[in-house]
Amino acid sequence: MILMFSLNRPDVFPVDDLVIRNAMIKLYGVTSEKRQLIRDLEEIAEPWSRYRSYACYSLWSWFDKG
């Protein structure tokens, strides 16, 4: 979070963040668990490379709106 919010890094993907995980599971219909879940989420986020922080901002916003 320091990288994203304090240092303004544009390509940070906090895959361990619970909101990011839950948002991606809902949006993309991911059904895998544990290690495979991490791999699947990273694979989904690969096309966002260079701008993953901005994608995460959008995921947080989407998830908060319910």
C-alpha cells in the first residue's frame, strides 16, 4: 500500500488484499482456491501490466459500491 499510495507506483498488484481478491472473484467468476487462485488472479491481471495500481483503485471502488 505504501508503494501505491505514498510513492504513487503505477504497477502494483496487491494480490493478498481481500477486497481485490473478492472483487476479481465476483467479476471474473474465478472458482479456484488457495495457490491456484493466486495464479489465476495474477494471470487475469497480466494484461493490466504497467497500470495494475489503477485497476486496483477501480476494483476497490467497484467493490465498495456493492
